[in-house]
Amino acid sequence: MHYRMHYDEVLPDDGCGWERKRFTYERATHYSYKFMVSGEFYSVVARHINSERELNQLGYALPQDCRFPDPLMAEVYFDRFHDIESFGNFLHYSSKGLGNGTVLLNVASLMLEHYNTFNLGGFVFQAALPSQTGAKRQADLVEIYDCLLGLSTTPRVNVKTGRLKKSITPLLPPNMRAFKSTSTGRDYVIIC
């Protein structure tokens, strides 16, 4: 079955500073946010998930002893945006200076904005495979996400110099808990 994507609504800037669009794809509600870093556009998409069954159909599983949070969750993914055909390639792009960190900070900020706007119960997302992130990436995204979510306290090492990197301060507010799938090691669940 072929599904068409169309924007249902371009939402006015409600002070968050990002363009937000609502669209339906594969019978699910999605929200798209765009932002710019170092002259490049990026898009963050949040797909609303209404049940644990739907969550499982997407390939995610809740941690043991965790119930599906009310009222809903969102699957989040992001990529550099040139056009709709290239979106979703999930390639790593090198940025000068703090560009890559700025992208991740914007994604985290948008997730919090989406959480506050829609009273979400949680998020799920995946770290792109190293083969998807391009040859220029020196650290696996799992290493970075584990640190940002407070799931790892292992010191990170610069592969070029062999020196320890500065520790990363976890970004999660106290009311959120992060979990990582033990089956894939690349799937993340955040319960709010």
C-alpha cells in the first residue's frame, strides 16, 4: 500500500522560534520542525505513537516493568534537510567548531518543546548505524547518546590523540528517565 504525505497545517510560531508543520504519513500524525546550523537546514520529526502495540509495530519495546505512558509517546528522528528525497539518509555531516553539538542541542530543545506542547509521556529514537553516519564520524552515536542521557559514565577517549575527552553533562530533566534496548543497543526510550 502506498501512502502519500501532505502537510495538514503549518502552525504559527508560538514563540518557540522554530517552524512547525503537522502532517499525516502512514496514517500517523507527525510534526516537523526546521532549524539552521552553520548555514545548513535540519529537520526534526516527531511521530505520535498512541499505544504500546503501535510502539511494538515500529520495532521498539518498553523496558520491563514499564507501562505505556499516558497520553502518548513520540518517535523522534532528525537529519540534514536539502529536499524531501534526501531526507532520512541519516549521514553524518562535519561542521566546524561546535556545529555538531549545536545540532544535538537544538534537537534536545525541540524534544522538550514538543513534550511541553503535547504533554507527552515519552520518546523513542534510534542511533543511526555507523555505516549510515558516514566515514567522517569518529565516535559512534551510541557513545554520545549514552553520555547525553546519563546512561554511561565511561570516560570517552579522543581517537586521534588518545587523551580523555571532557565529560558530557546529561541533558535530561529530573522528571525523565532514559533506557536503552538490550537487544539492539541502539534503541532508546525516554519516559517522562
